[in-house]
Amino acid sequence: MLRAVLQYSFLQNALFCALLISACCGIVGTVIVLKKQVMLSGGIAHISFGGIGLGYLLGIEPLIGAFLFAVAAALGISILGERSQQESDVATGIFWAAGMALGVLFIALTPGYPPDMASYLFGDILTVTKTDLLLALIIDFIVLFLVTAYYNYLSVYLFDAEFAAVLKVNTKLLAGLLNVVAALTIVILVRAVGIILVMALLTAPAAVASLIGSSLKTVMLAAGVITLLSCLGGLWLSYSLQIPSGAAIALFAAAIYAGAHIIKRLRSQYG
Amino acid sequence: MTQALELKNVTVKYNRTCALSAVNLSAAENDFLAVIGPNGGGKSTLLKTILGIVTPVQGEIKIFGKNNSQYKEPIGYVPQFSSFRRAFPITVEDVVLSGRLKGGGRPFRRYEKNDYRISGDIMDKLQITQLRRKPVVRLSGGQLQKVLLARALAAEPRLLLLDEPTASLDSEAKNRIYEILKQINQHTTIILVTHDLAAISSYIKNIACLNKKLYYHGEPEISEDIIHKTFGCPVDLIAHGVPHRVLRSHGGDATC
């Protein structure tokens, strides 16, 4: 496989992409898992499908449409979430379905042959372009900057939001910002593993990392490394078994999660 | 003399439900005030209103003579156990240090020498220094309560609010917390809320009885009648013979 990597630029792009998404995915995944916002991130991923459809209908880059839809949804859901948990849960579910439905509608309205949507649903890291890589790099930069600049505030907010409010930290702004950053990350992940499989990369590495890490920093770092391992392992599986890359990456991440839990069980029983 | 805390006619509503009704309450500097009342009687709401997390529909709150929205000094706050995630990757030292943070969100705010020194002193005082590197998940109830107290004290507040600080602690741990609070009380005004009458120690200087309305405020000598009004039912007034009993004994055994 090594020789193939050196030979084919699409494989090089795929590896770069894996490296870039690991950074933002590790950080955002950790926030999502610790804040118990898995449902919300699934919602945002599916809403972005509406934006992809709109992109095709208007003849603009579908990923731009996905960004717009995802960010708008993230802001909408965080405003609703201030009112009540239940309301935001229901809203997420409705946004989820409506976003997918809009995507299907927009694509049906697009003149000419319908585009192949499978790569957005199940992802294709092997077809990422230089533009995709650039977008991933920008998102990494934003996420890393915010996390390093506000690390201590983020840590206290995620641990005890009420105490953060007592310290007069602007928790509403922080929650909104986190949702927007999550939306950006989710869209770039959609490109790599697809809307349906995005949940695997957002949850499994962070969940495994939280078994290992003793601080927010170490959990984020470990989640990033595990994301990278999942991507590399998935790519290798996909290459050697000739199976779709998105599915292989998602299954690899799920396998790491299962493995970690089996080890944890065994250690608590016999350790 | 300016009062440490002054509430005038404070009313709080959640949607249409009334949580606090025209509450007047004050605490002098270095007071140790226990607010008692049943669950759902608005005790936590009272603290959150003082902290500015909950906005009253009516009334005025003054902290050391300043409106609570204008009061920029830190206020110490020890929340209930249930209000946060225990299974969070954070060490004891980082929790205590986080009390040193201030709002405003200055980017790249790192803990400085001063922050470490003050948190270190407080951890020494509360005898939790040896737990410094432990993740909070692995603490006992009593240890966690001390960590939360240390976090609140790290801001060096002049006013300390505690929400059920001794719930879920055994009596030995309770006594230790009260011993610490007594020391802190020498230069800090303390307001503590609890539904557990047995949790009240002799260190408390004043008592307020709250069940949406304020039923009593003053010396810790209250009658069965006031307890009855506050709790809506007769309550066994503190286990008899317990050393920290502060309520006057009464004839006959009352049960709910």
C-alpha cells in the first residue's frame, strides 16, 4: 500500500484529509460526547444534506450550501435549547427530517441528470479535492485557536455550566460558538465519511478517549489520535478488501470502541 | 452600616409558577445565615437570584450596598451535587483553580503563580492537598464537597453561598464541613440553604424559614408553629440529644 500512496495523489490527499479531520474531530467529538449532544450533532449532519441539495439546484459548490445550512441549524438549535432540553430535542428531530427532505426536493428540482448523492451519504475520502483540504485546514485553524485561547473557560463550562455562569462567563455565547464550530467540523467530516457515518467518528474516538484521559486536554488529544487511527485503519481495510472507504472507517472506529469496552470490562473483572 | 446582603420585595417566577414571593431578607457582614425550608420552597432559586443567574420579576438585591448586577467582585458558590457532571476528566487541582477565573473571557488566560499559590493555600486549609492529582470521579462525597468549597473560596469572596452543603454526607463529614465554615465565617458572610433541619449546627448565627414566602428571620430560636407554617406539616424538630441542636426543645413528639 505504501508504494501506492507514493504513486497516487488521490491516496496522498486521503491521508492528508485523515490527518486534518482528526484534529478538529478529536476536539469537537470530545465536546459533543461530554455535553451529551450526540443527537444534536446527528441533526446538524443530516440538515446539511438540504444545503448540499440547494448547492446543486443553484449551481454552487454543494459544500458551501452544506456549511450555510449546518451553521444556521446550529444557531437555531442553540437558541431553542436555551428554553428547554425537551424543546431542543424535538426541534433537532424535526430539523433532522426536514433537512433531508429539502435535500431530496432540491435535487429533484435540479434540471438534467440527478447527481450521485451516495458520496455525500456514505462519504468518499478517496475523492477529496485540494479545495476540501484547504477548507479542512481553515476549520482546524479556527477550532485549535478557539480551544487554546479559551481552554480554561471551556473546561469549567463543560464541567459545570452553572458555575461558569456564576464566574460571569458568557455561557450563551460559548454554547453558540461551540455549536457553530461543531457544525463546521461536521460538514468537513461529511465529505470524508458521509452524513450517515459521521456519528461514528464524532462519538467513538471521544468515548474511548474519555476512558483514558484525566484532563480535557488529554481526552481531546487521545480522541484525535484515535480518529486518525480509525481513518488510517479504515483506508487500509478499504484498499486491501476493495470495500467503500467511508463504511470501512466507520466500522474501524466502532471496532475500537467495542475493543476498548471489552478491555475495560475485563480489567474491572480481573484487574 | 452597609449590609452584606439585602433583598427587598424580591419575587421570582418561572413561566407562571411563583418560586419566590416578595421576599425581604438581609444579612450583616460576617453573618452566618441558614435558610431552611422544604424541597421546592425556592431555596436554590433564592441563591441563584442573588448570584444573578435568575432574574427576579420584581424587587431589588443589594450586595455590600451595590445592585447585584453591578457587583463585580466574585461571589463564592457551592452548588448541589446533582448540578454537574461527576464523570468529567478534571483533576481536583484544576477544579479548585477554576474558581480563580473571572468572566469577560480574556483569551489565552492561563493560571498564574498567584492563582496556584492561593488555590494551594486553600487546599492545605481544607486538607485536600494530597488529592490534588486525583480525578473528581474518584472522590468520596465528603472529599468532593470540600473540593467544591475550595473552588468557591479560591475566588476569595466576601460572600459565600452554599446549596445543601451537607446533604449526602455522613455526620462526621458534616461536622468537619461545619468546622471549616466556622473558620471561614470569621471574615466571610455565609448564607447556607438546606431542607435538612438536622444539618443546622450551633455555629449558625441567624435563621430564615422559606417556603416561597419568608416566614421567619432572626435568631436561631424558632417555634414549632413557624416550622409548621414553613414546611406545611409538623416536623420532628431536630433529633433530640444531638450535640449541635440549636432549636428550642418542644413538648411532645410531632411527626409528619
